[in-house]
Amino acid sequence: MRQAHKSPPLPFPVARALRKLGQDLRDARRRRRIPVAILAERASISRMTLHKIEKGDAGVYIGNYAAVLFSLGLVDRLSDLADATHDAVGRELEEERLPERIRLSAPRKQTKRNPGK
């Protein structure tokens, strides 16, 4: 018998965000009046996988979520998820590590080559 691999439980905010994403995808599909079977076909996934996505299932590959976003015309938002312009903490940490002064380095000495030897 094959044992199911159990992953550790997700942090509550992550699970909540996935559920919200699933609900938002379901609502976007409904606003467009696209049946489950049609969207699943357009995204090249099964209806069961689409159902799991709309429930916010963490076990579904992110590529399947991306395919659904693409099929709904929303994939451009995916590339902005971890964009540096939205990463205030990362930018603050980076600014803390900036040098106070920047010095010019000494000019490099050029070595002469002997072209005849």
C-alpha cells in the first residue's frame, strides 16, 4: 500500500489567503459566466482540479493556479506578487545596508607590453 504524504499544516494567514484567492477566482469565473467545464478545458486541467483551486487547496500546483488566472485574463497580476516595488520590508533592510560613503578607487596602473618579444 502506498502511504499519503502529509505536509505540515499551513500557517493560518497562508491558508486564509489561498481560500480568498480561490473564492476570487470562482467569482471572476462567475462574473464572466464561464461554466466550470469550459474554464477547466481552457486551463488544461480537470474539473476536479478547478474545484480544488476554487476551494483554495494548497496541494494544487501553482502552475495550475497560473493557468486559471491566464484563462480568466488575470495572469499579469501574478508577476507582481513579489515585485520589489511592493516589498517595503525588503527595501528598508536594503537601505539599512547602504554604505554611508562611497570612495573612488585609485586608478589602475597600466602595464606595458613588449610587442617585439
